[in-house]
Amino acid sequence: MLFYKLGTTTLAVKQSIAVPIPSGSILRISADLVDLNGLVDVEWDGETVQMFAVDIRERGTLIQAAQTAKQAAPDLASDSDRAIA
């Protein structure tokens, strides 16, 4: 699981509707974006949306450590992660 922090407000798609994802948002992505093109599924604010991989690569910053991601967005931690903490 990878986490990205957006540096710029970026559009996503949810059920064929454009949704602006604000700057500073934390995104959870299940795959490495290096080899991906086109739309990818992203978890944001507890919901699954689709974003272009290139937008995330160009406008987001990879958060290296899972612990850092949990500190930046504790609401993204799973129940099992909370039990460990």
C-alpha cells in the first residue's frame, strides 16, 4: 500500500462525476504508479475514486514510511493497525 500527499488540487472521478481532491489530501493506492497509465483506483477520505496516474505522480509526493502516513492521516489506518498501535 502506497500513500501520496497531493500538492495541488486535482480532479478525480466518482461514478462519472468530477470531484476536486484538495491540496494536502492523503491518497492510498494499492499499486506502484511507476508502471501505470490511465485511471487508477485511489482511496481518499474513506471513498474510492479514480484518478489519472500521471496526475498523482506529477502533483503528489510519495510518503515513504507507513508510520509517516499514519501520522499524517490517522483516519486511513485500518482497525488492525489501530490495535497494534
